[in-house]
Amino acid sequence: MFPLALEMAVGAERFSPIATVIIGGITMATVLTMILVPTLFVLLSRRAPRLSGDGRQRLPRGGDWAKRRVGVIGAACGRDQ
């Protein structure tokens, strides 16, 4: 992309702006993926235990929870319970 963005030949005036936008988009996507997302993950993971006690989700005990889930999935697929 850099040669296309920096080219000064005849006809390059059509492709040079497109190449510049593509380079900017790839750069921003890389920065967001490699720096911002991990930083937010670390910050939110440090804050999570303060928000919900010990940070673990409590599920109902016994098989009732699983039976309800299977029943909902079966009903969505059109099967009788």
C-alpha cells in the first residue's frame, strides 16, 4: 500500500487517497487490537471482584438449571418436552 500511496505517476491521483485510507484503517485496527483491547481487559478484570463480591457467578444447584435450559432449547426447536 505504501508504494501506491506515495506514487506520483499519471493516474495515481485516483488510487493514492484510497491507499492512504486503507493504511490508516489497518493502523487503527492494529492499535485497537494490540493495545486498547488488552488494556481494557486488564482494567475491567481488576475492577470485577469489587463489583460482584468474589467475581464468580452463582448458578442454581441441582439439575433444575440444566433441565430448564434443555427445555427451552427443545421448545425453540419445536419438540415436545
